Amino acid sequence: MDAMALVVLTVPVIYPVVVRLGFDPIWFGVVIVLVSEMGVITPPVGVNVYVIKGIAPEIPLEKIFRGIFPFLIAIIINAVILIVFPKLALILPGLTK
């Protein structure tokens, strides 16, 4: 299933719970985007990896999957930082007030 379809199906169910627990909706949206980014590059589904394979068919799929791991690690670190320090996701929206 595509990442956008998962977001459309799950966020309306989870969003009221997140807001009722006291989390900021903007922070929740940023975390959902990061988790969706992880989903489109991780094995075995990795839709973006198969797009790259279609563009460069001579490169083995295993090599492409190995190539995404630095990016995956960066997204995981970014998600952990945003979970530990949620105010970081709210700096720019806070400047618009």
C-alpha cells in the first residue's frame, strides 16, 4: 500500500487520540511525514527503490537498497530528535504568529 493511502486511512483515526493526549497537531504532522518517508525507502516494500531500479536497470536491487541506508539512518536520527525535542518542529510555525 502506498504511503499516502496509509496516511489517509490512519491519521483520521489516530489524530483525535493524539490531540486528546496533549500533543501538538503540527508536531504530529511532521512526525507522520518522517515515518512515511521511512516507509517509502525501507525494504521490502521500498517503492522509491523500485522506481530507481526502473530508471537504472543495470544496477542490482541489493546495491540500491544498501545505498539508501545512510539516508534511512539520517531520517531515524531526525525522528528521534523531533520526538525528544518536539519544540524544534514548532519553531517556524511559531514565527508566523
